[in-house]
Amino acid sequence: MNIEIMKEFFGWITLINLVLFIWVAVMCMFCRGFIYNVHGKLFDLKEDTINAMLYGFLGVYKIVFLAFNFIPWIALVIMSK
């Protein structure tokens, strides 16, 4: 596997994960009531707990996205020049 194939792979995986992250963040902003109803009924959680869990999830997702998708892609782009 050469560096160009790896660069393309990480570029696509970065784009897919970025779109997924933005979609989840937008859903959390605009479908808050639905999220509260579903998770509140399933797990008997209060809104404050759900907010904290969503905030933590988005934070961890962003860190994992940066560490395992975006930064390797940037390194490959730099290496290929």
C-alpha cells in the first residue's frame, strides 16, 4: 500500500466522520425533545443527565476523530509533498 492510497483513504474517512459528527451535533441541537423522550423513557434519565452525556459523547468523538482521522491525514499530505 503506497502513501497515495493511504492519503486518499484517510481523506475519505475524515470527510465521512466529519459529516457524521456535524449531523449528530445538529440533531442534538434541533431534536432535543425527541432525544429527551426516547432516552428518558428507555433509561429513566433526567434532562440534565442527558445533556451531560451528549456533551461528553461529542467531546470524546471529536478527540477520537482528530487523533485517528484528521491528524494522520494531515501527516500523509505533508509526507506526500
